[in-house]
Amino acid sequence: RILLMFEAGEKLPVSAIVAASMLSRSAVAHHLAVMREAGVLRATRAGREVLYAADPQAVRAALGAVGDYLDIHFPPQG
């Protein structure tokens, strides 16, 4: 759901992500760190804030890998 918050080229601070989610600040911070490590989010510092942005190519690659996994382990029933 966090990834779906981002519009193309949009950068969001943690506070905006927390406000738009039902998660605690610490849970959001944890998920952001995981997604940053996975490469689907980029982070830049703007003064005291960290702004996050989705990396569309990395998101597409990750979704492609999920699709490949599903095709192998759960082939479409025709």
C-alpha cells in the first residue's frame, strides 16, 4: 500500500506516509527501510526530512519477478 501512495516523480516525507497509512511511525519506518534495501524506493535528504520516491524500473522488475514466481509455482488454469 505504501508504494501505491506515490504518483510519478512524487517525493513524500515519512510524516505524509504515516498520515496516509494506518500504521505506526515505527512500522512505516521499518517498511520504508525494507523497500529501500530492496531498491524499490529511493531516499533523499532535504534539510531535516528524508523524502522517499518510488523507483519505477525497480518496482516493475520486482513485480515481474513475482509474476514469474506465480507462473512457475501456480500456473494459470486454462
